[in-house]
Amino acid sequence: MASLDPPCAQPLNIRINLNTAELAHLEDKLRSEYGPFVVSPERAEELKEILALADKDIEDHDSEVARLQAIQANRQRLEIQRAKLRSLLSPMRKLSNEILLHIFQYACKENILQSYPWLSEQQPWTKLRSPVITYLPTMAISSVCSRWRTLALSSPSLWANLTVETHTATLDQSKILLGFIDTVARYLERSGDWPLKIALEIGGTPGPHHETEIPSLNYLTQHACRWETFSYWGTYSLENYEILSGLHFPLLTELCIFSVLDWEQTPDLDRFEYAPKLCALTTTELATSKAPYHQLRHLDLQYRNLELAEILHRCPSVESLGFKNYEEEEEEDHTPDHGAHYTWRNITSLTFRTDDDDDVSYVERVFSSFDLPSLDVIVLDGCWRGAWPTETFISFISRSSCMITTFTLHSISLSDSDFIAALRVMPSLLHLEIKDHKWDDEHVQTQRSSITSRLISSLIQCESTSVCLVPKLHTLHLVSKLDTGAFDDSSFLSMIESRWFRPGSDLCATMFAMGRHCIRSVVLKFGWREVDPEVYKPLRILDKEGLRVVVSGTNGIQV
């Protein structure tokens, strides 16, 4: 390493004393003394000697200034070297490239490439509240240091997740968007041959092709053979924009199509006729189409008046089904009646997203009309203000003879008795998740929380009791954002402690032989109250023993 020693300091020899009376009054003499005989020859010689000394003093001062500047520069170099030395001790340098790449992949799940400047009257889907680079994590990572840049450039998967938000533009406007178009092209280039996850969001009114275009779309369609997942959200349909026709999608496995002004998606779905690997579809309606419905395993519908039996007939291989029921007035009701019964053995996951009581009645009719013996996941999500169909649900579970392992409720208000009754018919339940969210200010007074003290108490296990509620529960996730005014912390602690058995202990083996499993993960979050860390201190001990515990409130995470 080159020497960083500064030049040695030399004593500064001052030859002229600036504080002498003569020099102090020099300005006055310059103003008052003038004429051909103002300075005698002897005095002139004396002044020339003083000037010579002044020149030498200035030279010495310049040398001293140069020395101090060298010290300043040397200090700056020392700071740089110190920072580099500290970097050598950074824990980040101890991480292997493989671990770093895992972290990068987690951080780069979405790169939002939004047209800039935004020239459409319609507002973009994402309101950028931070610098643009924060929405381009892969680009940001590749700009940190040489090691990170090398890793990013050598990992095409980091560049393969693109959310492109754009709008229709005139040919002249497209010239203004060249920077945005180049960024999209750069991502596609750096993604190499890696399968692409593309989300395309288009705004603006369709226009003639010779007058308008969609910036960057040509680059995206050139790589359609690499699309692994594709989702479209637009004001108008793909048919209206006259795009994506005549393409083949050999790698496409997941497809999501939604347009605001055109619910009938048949022409759009026809564009994906040649997608031999397509297995997941999210759309508004399952209309007659050339799309390969027969090979779908996952189907999610913004449901509109189509009989569930007809859905299963068109998609015989579906295993996971989710839908939201929009029942419009003055249209025929196609939901199944109570007298019909259908059995479908492929369905393993069922998701209902409800908006009102009409949707609830539809859910009840589905439960009363279908037997799903392979079902193991039920998700209910939405503003459910109606009564829970307890008897219908119990009959459905018993009739289907299914083993439910996952039960999720989001914003669904169930009474204590209804919830406990539902849990009793699900003895194989492994994962229970309840999230209470406020619907709106209008109904907040009547909305009740499903997370109650009685429910918590019912989950306490007793060693002396042979029968207990959900004995195999592994994970419990509770999120309460409704101000219920009270929560029994002690009952919650007792419930967790009753379900925790130290791994390898005799008690753990005994309980397992009785068909009772040890709880493994607990999450409790409040959006309306603080959490006393002292109250939940016992859970920290369990956390050290192996139980994953998260408890948080308005005062942050306390466990």
C-alpha cells in the first residue's frame, strides 16, 4: 500500500511584521503622499528590500498552504481507506453468492416499469410515491457495487419479473417515451432465455394502428415464447386494442385476463388457444372459447351467473376453484337448487369471495348441492353480514367425507357457537387463519369480530380430556383490526401453552400417540390496541424452545 504520510512541517519564518506602525498607516500614506519627491532614493531602496522580504514570506506561506492542502487530501484518502477496511469486516461479505442470490430473488419479485412521462388522461394503476429506482429493484441492486452488479447480470431470473404499465400513444408521443421503451428492452435482454412473468396494464382509448400504438408492446410480444405467466388488466379488452393475436405460448402456465369495460372475455381467451402448458386461469367469465379449458387445474373466476356444474363440466381437471359471485338483477339465477347433488372428486381447494348477503346465499346453495370428497382447503373472504349456514356447512363436510386441513376466514363474522360448530367437523385441521378487517364506516357498528374470548378458550387442550377441538393444529394466524374493546390475553396464553410440547419430550410422544399435534407457529396481530410485552413474556420462552411466535399491536412487535 502506498504511503499516506503527509509532508513534514517546517517552522514558518515570518520576515515582515504586519503590525508595525509604518505598515499599519500604509493606506493613509497611499492616499496623502504623492509627487515627484515623495520617496527619497534611500527610502526607495529600503522599500525594495521590504518588498523582497514580502515575496519570500509569500513563497513560504504558499508552501505552508500547499502542505496543509496535502494534509487535507491525505485525510480524505485516509477516510476512503478506512471505509474500505471497514467493508472488509462487513457481515455482508461473509454471505456466499448463493445466499445473496436468494435474497435478491426475494427482493426482485416485481419490477414496475411505468411509462414516463405518463401522457394519458387516465391515471396509472400504480402511483409512484418514491424515486423510480425503488420500483426497479433489480436495476437498483445492479448499481450498488461491482460484486452485486456481476451477480445481477449473471442471474437472468432477476430480470424476468416485469409489470409493464403503459397506455396508448400517438406515433409522436412514442418518440418521447424512448427511455421507457429502452428500459423494457434492457430487462428483456438481460433476462436471457429465462421464462418471463409478465403483467401488462394498458390504459387509454384504442385507436387506428396507423395513428396509435402501445409503447414497448412489440418488445414484449417478441418474447411471447418465453412467457411463463401473463396477466392483463386494462380499460379495454385485448380484442379492442387488437393485440396479441396469432401468437404461440409454449411455456405459459398461468393466465389472468381482466378488462374494466368488457366483461365478455371470449375473444381475449381465444388468443391463448396455443398454450399447451396452461393450467391456471383467472378471468371474469368462463364463456365458450378456444382456450384449453380441459387442461386447467386452477380456476379463479369473477363469477357471473354460470352454474358451478357447468364450470366443472368445461374444466374437468380443475383442482383449485375460486370465484366471486356478481349476481345482477333481472337475470336468470343459474345457481344450483337444493334438490340437485353433484360429486366432484378433483376439487381440493375452494375459495369464496363475497360482497353481500346474496353471495352468502349462493355459498349456502353450493354447500347444499355439491359433494367434494377430496377438499382440504376452504377460504372465505369478504363482507359477510348474513347468518352463517351452520347446518348446511356441517352437512356438506359430513356428506363429502373430506378432511379439511386449511380453513381461512377474512372479514367474515361468525358467532362463537357457529365457529366452534364448524371447527368440530374439521378434526384434521392443520392451519387456521382468521383476519378481521373493518368493512366500512356504515356497518362498523354492527360488524362483530370472529376472534373472541370464547373461541380462544374453546381451543385450550386438556390432557385429561379425550376429545378436544382441532387436535392437530399446527399454525394459528389471528389478525384483529376491529376494536372489540377487550381481549382475554390470559386465555390466549393458556391456549398456546396447552398446545405446545417440547420436541423430544415424553409428553410430546404421549400427546402424539393420542392424536394431538404440537402447535408450531402462532401469529397474533392487533390493529386497535397495544400489546403489553410483560403479559406475553412467557411466549418468548416458548419461542426459544422452537415455537415460532409473533405478537404485535399498535406499539409494534413485542414478541
